[in-house]
Amino acid sequence: MKKMLLLLGILLLTTSLFAQEKETVFNYSGLKLTGLWGGPALGLSGVGEENSPFRGGFFGLEFNKSFYAGYAAYWLNEKAELPQFTDQKLDFGYKGLQLGYALNSGRLVHPKFSVLFAGGNVELDDDEADNVFVMQPGLGVEINVFKWFHIDVLGGYRLVSGTDIEGLSDMDISAPFGEIRLRFGISWGWE
């Protein structure tokens, strides 16, 4: 009986030596967490017939030194005036999933692509409000100032859909944008 238990124990130990690593979403897909980043964003974009300053912030995770996935929020710095609403001002903000990809991220200056999928809110002074969907693709450059501080300079187009406020169209708040992001964080695993 003792020999049988000893043989069973040896058999269990040897099978564990040949066991393969457990597959998970991240190691199976090749995605490796390589950093955490966040910071403020300042931008300029059209609302109605005027360019309006936007401000915001973001936080996200970096994978494989190049891919970024996180959360971003933007809102008008001041309420905007539109010609069709002479006695009211418009407020606009949006927040959601931001994805990005940096090509050759180890270089001092390198190209960067970004897209934001967000839910937003458009509101007039008389409390008439509406929820909208925002998609904001962008293209630009990233500058690696320090290991812990990068600057992104991006431009693109903000597409808004779902506006149901009378007198306001999606095109009144869809517009080209330009922005600067100050990215603070850590990145690890350089080879």
C-alpha cells in the first residue's frame, strides 16, 4: 500500500512538471500591460459658427508600449452662443472610451492615432437637454519629453449624432478639433 501511494505521489509530481501555462486573455492575445498614463487635455473646436475652447482629462492603460485604452472626458470651457438661440447659450460635454496607438513609441517624436467613443450631453440655458453620441478620431504626434511625461498634439474631427433639440442639428456641434494632451505616468518593460 505504501509503495502504491509513493508511486501515485511521484506520478502526480511528474505530471505537474509537464503541465502547460494557463491561457488567459492577455497572455494568449500577446497583450502585456506596460504602463499607466493620465493627465489634462486642452483643445479648440467649433460649436456653431465659432471656435470654442474645450478642456478635459483622461486616464488609461498602455499595452505593448504602443496601444492605449482608457477613459476620457471633455467639456466646453465656456457656454457657446449659436445664432439660432439668441437668448440662450449652449453647454456641451462628453465622456467615454478612448483608444490610441503610437507607432515607434520609443522614438523622441512619433505618430499617434486616437479615437474616442463617447456619450454626451447638450444643454441650453432653459434646461432643454439632449443626450448624444460622439465619435472623435484623431491623428497627430507624441513627444517623449521625459520617461514620465509626454506631450500629444492631435487634430481630427468630432462627429456628433442624436441631437433632437429643436433648432439644433448634429452639424452645429460636429467640427474639426485640435488639442494638446499632457501625459503623466509610468511605463515599464523596455527591452
